Amino acid sequence: MRANGCRAVFFSMAFSDTRVGFARPRIRCARILFLALASLLVLFLTLPLVALVVRALPLGLDAWLNETTLAALQLSLTTATLSALIAFGVGTPVAYLLARENFRGKAVVDTLIDLPMVLPPAVAGIALLMAFGRRGLLGATFSAFGIELPFTTAAVVIAETFVAAPFYVRSAKAGFGAVDRRLEQMSALLGVSDWKTFWRVTLPLAAPSVVSGLLMTWARALGEFGATIMFAGNFPGRTQTMPLAIYSGLEANLDSALALSLILVIVSFGVLLAIRQVSPKGLTLG
Amino acid sequence: MLSLVIHKQLDAFALDLRLDAPTKKIIVLFGASGAGKSLTLAAIAGFMTPDAGRIAIDERVLLDVARGVNLAPQARKIGMVRQDLALFPHLSAADNIAYGMTGARAAKMTRVRELLQLVRLAEFGARKPSELSGGQQQRIALARALAIEPALLLLDEPFSALDLGTRMELRRELKDLQRRLQQSMIFVTHDLGEAALLADEMAVLDQGRVLQFATPNAILRAPRNVRVAQIVGVKNILPAQVIHSNRVRIGARELETLATTFAPGAKVFACIRSERVLLVRRESPTQTHPNEMAGELLDEESDGNDVTLRFRVEGARLQPRENFDLQIDMPVYVYERLQLARERQWRISLKPNVLHLVST
């Protein structure tokens, strides 16, 4: 009878049939099952982090402050910040248009923007090489002007922007979409141009989503690995960002790798907390 | 002169509005929701482009579809106050008012202070909209709209969301402000009392058309047709036939009216406003008027302020198809004064000027 009840509850939840009412004792066994599964996942997610902290914390100053680590840290912060700024500059108009206008091919553009979020970063890296590499579509053109993109710091920024910018566009689009159009109309009627209306009304009101989008983009750029290593290579001081330095450190210097990993964990955690602060809905992906 | 010709075909609705109205007055657009009031305002503000038409304030043409004139909202000099979302939520009251102003900062500040005083909120400039009451928000919205010195101020049910007391107060203030500033206004409402209170002249809108445009008094006393009578709340609309210039047959009874232009035999409707019917005590010694009849009070209901009474007349009926003949409304205190709860038999007097005849 009890087992039967449990099955019935499970069945009802699987099909989320709210029309069927159940007596209290029957709900309890579903609850226990849920709590058990939830605890398992939380434990699974926590354990590696704990392991990392346990190994990284006792490390000497040398692991944290050696030349490779500091170079990687500086490069990562610079490139991730540049990526976030580029995403803001070119992503904002895209987000606004997607939120406000209806145009032919909007669904295609929308999907295209989202694509890098699900694309394996290695594919992104290959694709970037095929576009901007020496033998890529635009490579010859760039070469003619003496510009070599691959394996430069610029390539790091390009790879990070490619992978991370969609996070900004998604979030900003949701933010712009939530600003009531009648406020923009009212601004126009008060004699203020569309351009100024955007800066004085739309952007300030969408600020929580814009800022949390920027934070997400920055964090994603900071963690970018696959596209960077393929398109920009792994040169210390030039293209070796923190994730790349961790990868190299696995063979050369595990202590630095651990130290960098812990820094990334702390930064990521901080970013998520910050997003929670600015955005009332927490982490939203559109 | 405010001149509006607006044609707009939507999926399930057509706006076909023509209106010439004086400036420096409060013009009320009155009608049920869906009558086309807000769409008309959208066209005037430039949020919606009509298929055809012309909008002009005195000599200034805002829109002339035939000539390709269509000013952007920014260039129209139109103020607007709407029911909800009146203010920019992220700006203080003062910044909201200053939003559309141009010129030097000091001059702006002075003007903002003047406007805050005008709407009697001098102390509230620093507050955010969320820190203001609904009535205060609407006052700030009004100040903001006036700040650009608009050629025309549009008010889209601005007081509907407010409580009754605040609504009454703001209506009075608005009317007073209009008189002082001589500001041209179009005020949209579905509330007949509000329309009658505010309007210098009002337009009755129905299904995208202006059915009648006149002073509230003229419309209430003499609606142009049955639809207008229904819209402006005439409760007794009785089928009638003209006998001669000042006699009609209603139901099986002949009644006297003021002289009309309808031809004898014409089928018309007699509109009788429920608050203009007189009740006379049976035993009172007044002379029996041809429009007087005995009646019995069938039922009554009250909303606390007014009582609605349904009467059936003795003898020849006025509305053979209904179970009552006349609806009468009166304030509760009159009801109590007349002791209607005890006395059910009355004489009903319909003065000739109470019967207003309209074509079908």
C-alpha cells in the first residue's frame, strides 16, 4: 500500500498532474526521495571545491606570486575586461534591436547570437582560425595591412568575446524588453530624441540586467579555455590566460595551477554573488 | 481651433473621427472603453500614424497624410498625462519635471520650483515616484507635461486609479489650473460624472466615431439619438409615436411634449432621465396635469448615495413589454424624506420638458 502510494506520487509528479489530490503521508515519501537526491548533488558539487581549497590553502607564497601566475592573472583580467567592454559596445544595439524591433530574419539572428553559448569552444577556436587565421577568409586581407591576429593577445580577446558576448546580449535583451515602451513614448513627447531617450530612460531602467549580463560575460571570458588555446595559443605573458596556465601547470607546476584554480573559484563565486545583488531575479539567461 | 480628422483601420476596429473644437478649453472625449478614445490620443501624440487624416492646432499642422506632413512626437509640443506609468521611476519628482526642459540649468531649476508650487508639491521635489502617493504622482506628471509649455495637453483617464476623495480634489485643481493658464486640454474619460464636471464641451465617442459634440448640459438634456442617450445614461428610453407637434403616444398613453420638429406619425424614442421624474403625493391638491399618472412602486435598490425605484403606472402602460414602466433615481435623503419605504402609491409627473424625443 505504501509502496503503491509512493509510485503514485512519483507518477503524478512526472506528469505534473495537479488535478489529483494526495493525502499527506503519501507526499512524505516523495519528499524524502527528493531530499536524498538533492543532497547527493549538492555533495557532488561541493566535494571537488573542498578538495581544491584543502590543497591550495596551505601553499607557500611562491605558488601564488610567481611570475607565470601573476602574468596569467594580469592577462586574464585585461582580456576579460576588454571582452566585456566590446560586448557592451556592439552587443547593446543588438540586444536593443532584438528586444524592440520586428524585422525579417529576427529569429535567425536571435539563434545565431545564442549559438556560441552551446557550441563547443574548440569548434569556436577552429572557426575563428578559419576566419581570421593566416589562411582564413579574412586572413589575407589582414596580412595585406600587416595585421596578424592568431597567437596574439588580440586573438585572446577575440576568442573570449566570441564565446562570452552572447551572455551579455541575452541578459541585456531581457532587460530592454522589460522597459515599458510607453516610458520611451513619453520621453519622445517631452521633446527628447530617441538616442537621448535610450541613455536617459531605457538604459538606466535596464541597468540591472545590463550589469548582470556584463558580469556574466566577464566571468565567462575569464574562464575561457578551448577557443583561446586553439586561436591564440598558449604563450606565457602573451596569450596564456589563467585557465591556460592551469592546464600547463598540471605538468610543470601543480602548485601554481592549484593557486590559480582557487583564485578562479573565488572570483566566479564573487561574480555570482554580485549578479544576485544587482538583479532581483538572480542569474537569468534570458 | 483644434481640428481632428483621423482614419485608422485596425483588424477589428475602425477609427473614423472628425472633430472641430475650440482651443483654450477642456474638451472631454467621453465613451466606453473600446470607443477609440486612447487611439485618438495616440494619433494626436504621434505614436500611431493614421491611414488618412489631418491634425491641426490653430495654424500648426501636426499631421496631414495627404500632404505627407507627419511631425515626430518630439516636434509636436503635446503634453500627456496618463493613468498609469505616469513618471520615470528612476528620476526624482524634480528631475521628472525638468526632463523635457531645455536651456540653462539655473533657469530650469527656477521653473521646476514654480511648477512644483503650481501643483502644490513644493516640498516633494527630491522624492522618487515610488515615494509619492498616486495623487501626488499625477500632480507631478501634470507639472512635467506643462513644463514643455505644450500647445495641447492630453489627459488619458489620469485620475481613474485614484480614490474618490483624491479624484474629486484633482478634478477641481485641474479645472482651476486650466482657467488660470488658459491651457488647451483634451481629457479622456469613461466616467460621465467626471466628463460633465470637467468639460467645457464634450464629444461622445462610440465605435470610433463622434456621435455628438456639445456642452455636457446640452448632451445630457438632449442626446442626439438613442445610442447617445444610452451612453449618457438615460434609463427610460421608450418607443413612441408623434401625434402632432407637441403630443406623443407612448405605449397606450398620450403625453404632452415641448414642440418638436418630427412629423405626425413619426416613430421616435422618448428619453426620460430617471432623476428628472417628479413624484407627487396622491392626496396633494395639485391640479391633474395631462402628463400625470398614478403609479405603484414595485421595487427599489440603493448604492448608498442614490436609490433606484421602479414604478408601474396605472391604466394605460408606457412599456407594455416590461414589468415596470419607469425608472426613477433620487438621492437617499430625498427617498427618506418622502418616506417611500412606507408609501408605495404615488402620482408620477412627467413635465413636458422632461420628455426628449430622438429618432431611432
